Amino acid sequence: MTAVEFDAEMDTCGLFCPEPVMMLHNRIKDVAPGKILRVIATDPSTTRDIPRFCQFLGHELVSHTEQDERYIYLVRRGA
């Protein structure tokens, strides 16, 4: 498996809904269109919330993995 590189990172570990998505909404603005933001979370609700965030706001969910009780998302900013 090839690791996907990312351009910025945001750690929301220990935060609960709705904080991770609210932070993502603000942080994605700092990433240039087409670049990838890596999001690390511990809240299981992000497995529902982050894909929906991407779908509704036109961003691409490049990948979602679970590792050591953490959820890791790679989000490519849309236009």
C-alpha cells in the first residue's frame, strides 16, 4: 500500500461532535484547492460527519482509516 502525502494536518483527538467538523470547516479554508488536509480524530461520530461534510461542501474524501483507536482522514479541498 502506498502512503498518500498530505499538505497540512489537524489533530482533533479528545474532541467530540460537533467540534471536529467545526474545526475542519475552518481549517480547510487554510488549505489551497487541490491540496490534502490530514485529520486525526478519536470521536466515532466523525465516521459519519466527515464524509457528509465532504459530500455537501464539494471536498474529496481521499481515504479514511482506523489505527490505534484513531480515525485518520485525508481530505482534498475542492474548488
